[in-house]
Amino acid sequence: MLLSTVLAFDLGASSGRALIGKLMQAEDGQRELKVEEIHRFPNHAIGVGGHLHWDILRLLHEMKKAIRKAFQEGHRPETFGIDTWGVDFGLIDANGELLGNPYHYRDPQTEGLIEEVIGMVGKEALFQQGGLQFMPFNTIYQLYAMRKAASPKLDAASSLLLTPDLLVYFLTGRKVCEFTMATTTQLYHPEQQAWNTELMDRLGIPSGIFLDPIHPGTRIGSLTPEVCEELDVPPIEAVAVATHDTESAVAAVPAGEGAFAYLVCGTWSLLGTELDQPLVTAEAMAHDFSNEGGAFGKYQLLKNIMGLWILQECKREWDESGNVISFAELVDLASQAIPFRSLINPDDARFFGPSDMVEKVRSFCAETWQPVPETEAEIARCIMESLALKYRHALEKMEQLTGNAYAGMHMVGGGIQNRLLCRLTAGALGRPVWAGPVEASAIGNMLMQLVAQGHCSSLAEARELSAASFPVETYLPDEAEADVWNEAYEAYKQLL
Ligand code: LFR
């Protein structure tokens, strides 16, 4: 029996997806979530006038296409939810119109601003009040960059909408601020559970543009009559899901009771664990951990690791030079390459910006007196082994911070289709890796819609449904490889 149909939009840095979820109940009462992708579209950073932007109206266009398609294909979603990457936003003027194109978080405008803001406020204070790892793209630095550039948009703004909220606004006309995204700004005080208006005043950021956060699982409102007419669809309702994609993914981790470690694996690698309260200690700051708000008011103690971005950029370079090579081929080549030939620190700042990635990997190896990887296979192997070792490092630090020991690690997200990476991760950790589900963000998005609809009442129940609906593959470390991994880990730590 069909209990409910939902529509999830999951927008990532390189593509967007629309998926239909159907909550089914068997005669014995067993429930299952069935998921089907109905639309997929590319998403690109677009450079103009020295800035990098998102093409937000193109994304809206593709989302509208997906809504129409859902109904044309006979689905009847009751609600929809949107999740995207963190930190980015649009500014809305007094007439309700968007002021300019939202900046892409890799826009170079924030270069050097972390140091400047730390100079004004102090590092400990910033961490204590914002809970986040110091990343150049955090909303705080983007807004401060606009202030420094005397951006007229900032003065004309009457509200700030983070990307998923902006898209919800375009479709429903309702302006909201969803909590999990709010906590990626570094302007939200997790301990006080309020916007940090004092800090905003200090940096010349207008505090009046921020709306009071609402929590995942809240109903927002229906598609506007214009949108319904344009698409010829009934007025389905938007739900505030855990709109930060990472938090949606964490909501779908098929973990049982008790502390668990996870890795959300995509363009970024987010390695973390769920806590009831933020952990804003000096140690957490020293090890570069963030506290990001999650579904049901939880906090995620997590670390942003540069992730598969480095490999994606290398692949883009090869593709553009006419050497078109699929991810599957790359993984296959890498699995045949000589292990542990050279390693990088994936979080070295040089890897953050786009372009020249192959050369950046090579120069890192040259500067650290390692063999310089030449072939695609060698470069891909180097990146993946380095990521796996980075995961071990982060997991060990996390154990120190929380005092918990983790028996293994859940891996979710698109990156787990890279089976070599899962295998290498299990090897590096010397612990099992439980991989799945792949579409974690979209599934977590759907789960919070089901919470809003009253079909799930807790995170535990949502995760149970995830576990019952999607396969998980276990990767066990090979005992015989433990020594070589330990040696590689020692070598890796020398690079940090
Ligand atoms: C992952 C993610 C990370 C965030 C980064 C930039 O997609 O949302 O959590 O730090 O993108 O927004």
C-alpha cells in the first residue's frame, strides 16, 4: 500500500537531481521507501567580471521542469523539499526581487579575510560563537567581502535567503530561514541558539536581513498560483527539510542506537559524528572541526576534507584536453597502479581553487621529495590513498575529542560508487566501512518530509526506515595489509 509520495531536490556542486520517493507498507506492516530519479541536470560555476557565480535561475528552470515531469509521469507528490550545498545565499530587496546572482563559494573574493576577521574578533571567540572550522567560503567572509567592496547590494537588501530557502521562495513566495543552513554561516551562535548580531555589527553586516530559523520538518507553504498555472500542477507544499545537503545525508545514515562515525562522500568529504550539543573546545578548534546543526536539533561534529573535488578537477582537465576518461575507467586504472608511491595532504590550501589540479598534485609531491606522479593512474591512486589516510587521521582526532571509540565508519553519498576508495578507506582505518546509501542526501530530504507528514516521529525511526530500504555493503580491512597501511600513515603524517 502506498502511504505517501514525496519529491526531493538534491542540488550538488556539479549536478542537481529530482527524485520521487514512495513510502510503501506491506501487509505485515513493514515499511519501505522506494526512490526513483526523475530528472538530472548539470550545475556549473560561471565566471563573470572576476567573480564566480551560480546560475540560480537555470537551476530553478530545471526544478520547474522536474515538477511538471513528476505529474506527467503520474506521480502525485504531497510535498517537496530542497537540499543544497551550504553557506551560499541570495539577497532580496524590498520589492521581493533577487539582487544579483549569488556568488559561488569558490569565488576568490574572500581570500585573506579569515585572517582579517580573526584579527578583529579573535580566533577563540569566533570559534566559540560560530562553532565552525575556519573555511574561506563561510557566509560570514562572503558578506564581509561585500562590505569591504562597498557592495550596493548589501545596503539594498531587506533579507538574506540561503540557497535552498531562496529556491523555496521562488516557488512558494515564502521567505524562511532553515536552521541547518543557518549554522553554516558562522554568524549563528550555536550555544545561544540565536543569530550573533553583535558580531554582525562589528563587521558591518546588516543584522536586519536575517530571519529567525525554523527547524527541519516544518511545513512552509504551497507553490504559488503562478507556478501551478505555468506548470499545470496542483499546489503541492514545500517542507523545510534538513536543507544543508550534508545534514540531509546524515539523517539517512542507517546507524542504530549509540555513537557512530560517518563520512558523507561527494565533492567534499565530511567526516563526523552526531552530538546532542556543540563541542566548541580549544581542542576541537585546533583540530579544525565544525559544529553544524542537524535534524531534530542535533549537532554534527564534523570535519570538511577537500574530498573527491581534487580528482574531479583532474578529470575535467583531462577531458578538456581531449583525453576523455570516465570515472569508472579512472578507478580501474588506479586500482592497478603501484600503491603508496606518493601522497598529498588533500587539505593543503592550494587544492581549494579550481584549475591546474594535475600540476598542483605534482608540485605537492615534488616539494615534499616524493616521486612525482605522471600518469592518470598514478595521480588518481595518489589522491585516493591520501584521502583514505586523511580519513584515518580525522577519525582518530574525533575519537580524542569525543572520548568515543568507533568500531567502523558509515560511508554515504555518491562517492561510495568509487569502490576502490571504500576499500582503501577500510584498509587505512583498519576497521570496517559500511557503504550506503548512495543517494543519502535525497533520502534524508525525503525522510524529513515524512516527518512533517507525520509518518516518522524521530531520527531513530527515520534511520530505521533508511536501513530497511537501501542496501549497505561492508568493506573489511585486509589483516595482511595492516603493516603497510601503518607505515603509509606514518609517512602521511610527516606531510601535515
Ligand atoms: C557539501 C557541502 C559541505 C559544505 C560545502 C560548501 O556538499 O554542503 O557541507 O561545507 O558543501 O557549501
